[in-house]
Amino acid sequence: MADRPRRRLAPGARVDLEQLVEAGTARTRAAARRMSATRFRMWVLATGWTPTQRSSR
């Protein structure tokens, strides 16, 4: 499953999610809490988000 090509979400949704990621890990964790585990996994795959982006603050 990990080797499946990443898909982008609709442009509007992508902007919101990328802003969330740029805002920092705390807000991203809050978003993860609001989502179900499955949706979060889909979001991670769709946006290419990885926990290592924390260090790019």
C-alpha cells in the first residue's frame, strides 16, 4: 500500500490541510484527533505529510 502513488485532494481542501501542516505539529495533532484513524491515514497519504516535518519549523 505504501508504494501506491500519492493522490492530491481537491484544491480547496489541499490548501486547508497544507496550512494545517505549516501551522505546526500541535495543530496537526488536534486535527488528527478530530478525524477517525482511517481518515487520518488517508489524509497522510493524500498530503504526503510525515512527522519529520516537525523539525522544519
